Amino acid sequence: PPPATPTRGDHGSQMDRGDLVSGRQVDMVSALRQDRQRNESLQEGVSKLGLPGWPSKRNQPLDPIPAMVPKNLEIDRAEFQREHLNVTSGSVASEIIIERALQALMLEVTSGTAATPLYDNVGLTQLEIALWDGALSRMRAIPPIYLADVRDTDARTLAIGSFLGACIVKPGVATWSFEPNPADAAVETTQGDLHPFKTAAAWVAADDKDEVVLEEFLGEARLLANLTSKFNARHDPTAGLQGTALAMKLSELWLGFRRHPLSTRRTDVTEAIRPLNLLDDLIFFALDAEFAPPVGAIAQSGEVAIAYVRATGEFLVLTSRKHFARAVGILCGDLTAAHTSTILNMFSGFHRRNAKVSATADTTTMHSKRDAKILQFTAQIGGKSREYALVHQPGAAVPWRLLEV
């Protein structure tokens, strides 16, 4: 006959309450108490860890595995040291001061209509236009508490130098090495060190800002690190536009590239734009000086010639010698006798408007010097003769320069 089914009152006598494996416990409170007693008995010999301490206070390293040395690897020791992976090093206090200076400058640059500059060539062009507009004189001062133990600190130099360094510092390319004096910080690459704050200090001290080419620092960095200058592919928002439609689009882009007061009306900027030449790579237009940075000589008409670069989305202010030289490089690609007439027309039409320049044997010469091609010409400006030299040096940090000699 089948076994009798135990009643509720029979469980205590028929089952072993200590046998948890059977899975037939019905008194769960009793089972949990037994589990707790067993766990506590297992922990009787375990001591408390207490609060953690600093690694430097430990007698033994956190990682007991011995550090590997290059000789244990099957590679050349000299090559290992030369191709090592750098990390940011040096004074944390200097890093904080430099970062504060850059933040103060960026707040001023973007306080109006302009977008935040990217850390690349295009962003540097945008930043320098803001510097021409007086961003350094308006940016907030670094709180004195950060400068208590720092000597010879110029926040303007630190801000510009920090931006230059940020354009280069990237994983696997270059890293910061900060010194107790922030202006002595350097950018380390596997091929040598770069000093952005020296370039920044030269720009701040220069009376003629066209004499110091900030892009030269980026060019030298790329040559040193064996990098190539690349731009992300972008859609040209001006493609197919002409007349008023083109002026409207250029005004929108210009307001985002150069800082204007938030009260600036886009319609006013559109009416101040006069397209001049529409080419595959560049758009040349005249802009009322009211909406342009104060750089170079303004024409008697009160206009400034500007070039929009379709490939990168940046603007070149052609009254600047270095911006004019870059525009010539984009348009011509090379410097030959066939380009002489085009270059001289650009000079008198965009850089020094109303200047008299003629392509004759007496006023222009083309020659080569080492690995550079040079076009020298004479321009009549305000009744005075001035000598200029356009230099094209492929492979240099700055391939195109316009010099007043």
C-alpha cells in the first residue's frame, strides 16, 4: 500500500531540519537562521580591512609582477626608446593655469555669433581673426590664486600657445610636457620637442601681426612628426548659388566664423556683401569694413576683400599678407611665369586695392633660390614705390609667403 501522507504537524518529526540539500524545508525562517549561523562561523577568522591608504604609503607595490625592461623583449633597445609611447607629464599646476587661460580666450571668441573653433588649421584661421578683432584685450583675467607661485606669466601668451599645442597633441602623435613655469611647457613628439608658447609670445609682441605666421608652428609640427595635412571631406553649402542667394549664404557662414555682437542682423551683413569672382576653389567677395576685422589697408571704398575657401569652409582676409599668400597658393598651385599676370591682378584688386602694378621687365622678376621660387615686383601705393616678394617653397612649413622688402 502507498505510504501515508504526513500531516502538517508530522514534518518536524519526519525531516532533518539541518539537511538543506533535500530542498524539502517548510520552515524558511529556521532555514535562514541556520544559513546565517554557518556564514558567521566561516568569517570568525577573517580580519577587517579598514580604510584604504595611499599607494605611496605601502611597503610593497600594488602590482607584485616585476616591471619588464626592453632587454627582455626581442626588439632593438634604441628603437624601443625612440619609438616609445609618451604620456602627459610635468606640473599639474601649470597644466591647470594653461587650461584656464585657453578657456578664458574661448569664452571671449564665442561670446557673440561665432562657433567654437576646432583645433586644426581652419580653427587657427578663425582664432587669429578673433585675435585681430581684439579678443585678447577683452578676455577675462586668470584668478590670482592660480598665479601665486608663477613667474613671468602672460595669460595672452598662454592662451594662444595652449591652442597651438592642442592642435598637435593627439594620441600617438604628441603629448604635453608641463614645466613649473607654464610658459616653458613643450609639446613632445618622438622626433623632438616643440615650443608653442615661444610662437605665441612672438605673435603677442609683434607690432605687425602679419610678420608672425601662427600656421608655421603647425607646419613645423607636421614636418617633425612626419604627418600630412588633411581636411575632413565636407559639403560646400555655396555650390550653385549666385547673386542674393550666395550673399545670404556667405553672410550666414561669416557670422558663424567671425565673432559679431548677438544684435547683428543677418540682413545687414547680406547687404554688405558684394560677390566679385566665383571660382571652383574660392569665392572672392567685398565686404563693408564695418563687418570685417581691422587688418591691413582698407580700400578708399570702405570695403575689404575676402576669399571663401570652398574645400575647408574658412575665410581668408585678403588685406593680410599671409592670407593673401594662401589664397594665391590655392588658386595657382605653383609659381610660374604664366601666373604672374593673375597674381598681380589679385594684388591690386584684393590685397592693396588701387595699387598700380604692371607686369613689365622693369617692375617684375621671376627667379629661383635653392628650393624656392620667388616673384619680385614693384607696386605704386599712395605715390610711393614699394617692393614685394611672393615666395613659393614647396615642402616648407609655410609654402607661400608675401614679403614686403
